[in-house]
Amino acid sequence: DGVRLSLLVGPTGSGKTTLLKNLEKKLEQTKLIYLPKPPTDPKDLIDIFATHLKEGFFDKFLSKEINLYNLGEFVNKKLGGEKIILLVDEAHEASQQTLEWLRALSDQIENISIVLACLPTFEKNLKDNLETLIKRVTLRVELGNLNKPEVKELIKRRIEHSGVSDTKPFTTECIDYIYEKTAGFPREVLRVCDQLVQKAAAKSLTIIDNDFLETETEAVQRTSMQVLEELPGK
């Protein structure tokens, strides 16, 4: 409450999009707009808000034409004091003009919270080119890689979501292997888990343990050597 502009910062694969989508589900009773990418043209913000707030047929004729300069007034009128949340994913891809208008709307719309999910480099870009926006950020959340217990918990929750208990078919040694291989980045953890499950299923295995991992590692090494041997001498 009261936080108008927030940054959700993290490298690729750290879970920014997943967090935004979970917020979208958790806050489904709140007026909320989720944008998977920022609009290329700031004028697209007019259609985004008008569509979400269900601009009526008669609104278009009885009210003055909506533009970027009176968009805040239109949104305030439609909200009637209610809160609205705007989640913008991949904010680092936004043009400076779009960012300037998002900053302006954060000032003009009375009960809005804007969350910008971005790569770490985005903050430097704001400091260098749009200081007026970075100074309005009142909450910053940084996502990074998970530690080993957190990787285990991520795997456990994903498995339990499918109706199975604990971390089966992954053994403790296998989870250690996944952690070392992925450095704890959530997207990589899930990708490696998926690969291991598919390979184990192809061999009709119900447990993924050290013996399985050693066999797979040897197979990868043999394949790599075959590729090298097939390269021309040059």
C-alpha cells in the first residue's frame, strides 16, 4: 500500500515472470494489468487502460477524446477511488519515451502501483538517462540464484503439485548434482529436472540416483568425443 513505483530486478532465469504471474493470480480480486512486454509506443497505454477499464460505447461520444495528457484523469474517473496495479515484464526493453509516460502516470493516477520487472542493467540505464523515474522508486526487490535447500524446496513443491510426495524420483545426491549444474537459477533447475525425468522415463527408471547420473555423464562425454573426432583436421 502506498508504493507507487517498484523495481523487480534479477538476471535471466531468476523467476521474475513467475513472480509476476503468481501476483496476478493472488491479486485476482484487484484491478490488475499484466503486460508481458512494455508497449513500444506509449500511445498504446491508452488502449491498454481503456480496454481493461471497459470504456463504454457512450464514453467515446459523451467524454472528450482520451489521449496521453488526459489518460490519468480518465483512469481516476473510472477507478472511483479503487486501486489498480500495473505489472510490466521485460521493462528493460521499454523505450525512454514509454518510461517517461509511465513515470508521469504514476504521478497522475491516484491509486496506482506500477511494478517494473527488469534485468540488473536497467537500473544503470535509468540512472544515466531517466533520473526522474529512478528517484520515484520506493521499493526494490532483487531476485538471485537459490541456495541448495531452496533448490530442494523448489523441486519438492513442483513434484507435490503433480500429486506426488517428497522429491521422488530425485535422490539427495541427484539434487546436489542439479544444484551444482544450475548454480541455483530456477529456470535452469526446472530445465535440468525435466531433462533428467525424460531420460529416466525412456529407460523405465523410477529413481534418479548417482548410478543414473554417472551413466548419463559418460554418454555425454562419449558424444562430445565423437563430435570432435568427426571434425576435419583443419
